[in-house]
Amino acid sequence: MSVILLDEAMAYLRMSPSSTNVDEAVLQATIDTAESLVAQRVGPLASGAQSSIVFGGPAFVLPTTTTAVTSATDLDGNAVTSGFRIGVGGVVTNSSCALGTWTLVYTAGWAEMPAPIRTAVLELVRHLWRPQLGAAARATDDGAPGYLIPNRVRELLDPYALPGFA
């Protein structure tokens, strides 16, 4: 499910909703790509059920927007369904989970996405849409050529970025 609607992206790109020269399927694919790239940096954009295979126990690191953990199942099929504590930074603990590989089912994402993340997605859509506009538009692009995520987008996402390695 897209968190940025087609009409919202068209307005951000200053396109007329009645424009017949816009391939809506291509624009939707561009929105989906931008949302996917942003989600890789900040975690799920919309609140909903998620599932991840993680190594850990009794502590696991999930997205910082995790609000609940439903279950954890180890490789042998043993399930733990209670006793989860969600701490700061997406650290989830459960003393019933031994060290190993677990499949965790949890709820994560933004109930209401922060404005900087929404703007970052729209800016990334604008950046990714530039090639559709032709050579003249690319010549005026303020992003450095060859970079998928412009610095402007990175700066908007930095306060929300998932912990990771440099």
C-alpha cells in the first residue's frame, strides 16, 4: 500500500490531474520505488503487521517504530507469544527466547508519518521522475548525477534513520 497517493505526487511534481501525457502506471512505480528506498533507511512507513527473520535472543533489534510483537518462532517451530518488552530504539527483549535465529511477527510503522519523511519521499519521487522529462530537465537538475538518493533527501531522513553500520 502506498502512503503517497498518485494525486499528491502529481501535485508535488506540478502536474495537471487532467494531463494525458502522464503514464500513471510509471508514476506509481516511481512512487513505490521511492517509498521502498526510504523504508530501507527509516523502517516501515505505514503502520501494519511485519515479519522478519532475525538473529538474537533474548534481545532483538527491530525498526524503531515497532509498537507490538505478536510472536517469535525459532527454527525448530517453537513459538513464544508473550513476555515481549519493547525498549528504546526498537530493541525488543524476551527472556524466553534463547540465542538463535527467530521469525518475529510484529507491528511497526508510523500511525501518522512525520512531515520530513513524507517530504523526503516526494523529493525522491521528483528526483527519480526527472529522466521522464527529457534531457532539458536533467540539465537543470540540482542533484549530483549518478546518485540515487540526493543529499536533500538524506538530510530529511537522518533523524529517523535505523541504527546500522557506517
